[in-house]
Amino acid sequence: MTVAVGRVTLEHPVVNGSGTLDALAAEAAGLHVAAELAAVVTKTVTPLPRAGNPPPRIAETPAGMLNSIGLANPGIDAFRSTVLPRMRALGRPLVVSIGGFAPNQYASLAAALRDEDGIVALELNVSCPNVESGCLSIGSDPNETRSVTARCAEAAGDLPVWVKLSPNVADVGVMARAAEEGGADALVAVNTLRGAAFDRASGAPLLGGPGGGLSGPAVRPVALSAVAACRAATSLPIVGSGGVGSGQDALAFLDAGASAVAVGTAAFREPLLARRVREELAGLLAAGAGRPSRAESRARSAQPSTAA
Ligand SMILES: Cc1cc2nc3c(=O)[nH]c(=O)nc-3n(C[C@H](O)[C@H](O)[C@H](O)COP(=O)(O)O)c2cc1C
């Protein structure tokens, strides 16, 4: 089950989606979720503390949920002094998600984290749909994406840089290529799909923030399509994210061209979902051993024939 995501070797292909797991709170509640993950991905951390958006921050939809958390986090200084040491103590490889509102903020976060122990990669969140500015506006522009990635790759030293892409763009392949040109080690595809909900009686928005992000089973086909587009556009390894709720779902992402998957919304119902996904995936891969994935088949058919 070991997989390589660029320079990072994971014990198996299942990690968590940024912002969907408080691994420390889970541990305190006796749920050893971190142990089930090949790497623990942190909530996105920003330069300054953020309280996040006004409530309500969550609304259910028939096949998923909308969130408008607004990147609530303690800021990089408190993250380094209080959160990171406790996360390190979980004993799992850490991927730290960083986000900002201008390119220099990403680079300064990367520089602040480059020498911290226990971190195996940085994940650039250039795809959050529920903050006023920055973030997704960077990830919607190939020049900004290329430049932010390049600045972070330089500032991060030897730390690999993953770029988390948004489905809210005309062509995710263009952003994937920009990230690759900027020196990304891997892509994470995708963040939430922009969404909204309104109260039927009052007509008022159901979410308190400036926008919402749709996640869960509803976004899985969108995420699969984005992974396939990234696979076609680049040779970077991809972590698939969007509606993973079973080993079968994970296999669909591998077939689309991903090397690993992130579990998010579905784990709210089943906190130890990562274990089931890993076990089901292992069973499916063993049963279909030798079956070339669609991605492999495509790569093979793209190679020039050496037959006489
Ligand atoms: C409540 C919530 C908070 C999230 N916070 C973040 C975040 O801080 N940074 C980030 O990159 N993605 C964030 N995401 C996006 C998830 O990591 C994931 O990419 C997305 O939800 C799709 O996967 P899923 O359908 O399995 O949840 C968040 C998603 C949810 C539902």
C-alpha cells in the first residue's frame, strides 16, 4: 500500500482533507484517527489569527454540506508554539496547509515552517472559496499560481510543496500546469465547489460568511474530472479530494490518475473512515491485482510502439 507522492513516501494512500479533522480533539476524545492516516494534514494556517466567518458556518445539502468557516485558525506564531508540538507528538507525518491573502504571505509562512521537525510537506491552499479576498483569487489565475508556487518552493528549502487546486475555474488543467511550472511537488485536487443556500421563509442566506463551499458525495464527479484533467495536463502526483467515502471511491480516484486520496466530509459521520477506506481499497487492489489502471493504460498507449 506504500505510495510516493513526489518526494514524500506514504505508508498507504489515505490522508485527511485540510480543515475536516481536528486530530488533537479526536485524540482527546479517545478516537485515534491520526493513527489511521498516512499523513495528518492540518487546518490551513494564515499569518495572523483568524476568528473565521460569522455563524451559521455549516448548512446541509441533500448530498453533502456547505461550509463557510472562513479559515478560522490561531495564526502562524501560535500554531508553531502550541499546536505544532502537540501534533508532532501524534507521531505521524505532518502536512501543513498554509493560506494567505497575498503572495508574500504564503512565502513568509513557508519560510517560517521550513526548519520545523515532523513536517513532510507544505500544502498551499490557493482555493478557499469562503473568504473575501486572496486565496482563491490567487488559485484562479495561472500567473499568480505559478509565482506563488515558485516563491514558496524557494522559501520552503527542502520541504516539498503541494498545491491544492480549486474546481471553481474554467480549466483546472491550466492551474495544474502553472503549479508544475512553479516547482510544485504534487497537486491536491480539489477544494470545495462554490455554493450557496437561502432560507425559504426569509430569503436570507443560510451561511453567515461571504460564500460557501460544497463538499461530500455531491462533488465527487467534479473532483474526479479535475483529477483526470490534472493527470492529462501534468506529470505531478495528485492527491484526490472530494466525496471519498469508501474504498471504491478511492479506487475511482486512483483510476482517474491520483496517487492518494483525502477523506473529509464523510469522516464527520464516521470518524475512523480512513481505516475502512484503506482496508476496502487494499481488498479491491488485491482482488484486481494486475489490472492496469486507466491512467497506466493511457500512459502506455501514449508511448511510441517499439514493435517491428
Ligand atoms: C468544514 C470544512 C473545512 C475545510 N477547511 C479547509 C481548509 O482550511 N483548507 C483547505 O485547503 N480545505 C479545507 N476544506 C476542504 C477539504 O479539505 C476538502 O478538500 C473538501 O471538503 C472536499 O473533500 P470532501 O468532499 O471529502 O470533504 C474544508 C472542508 C470542510 C467541509
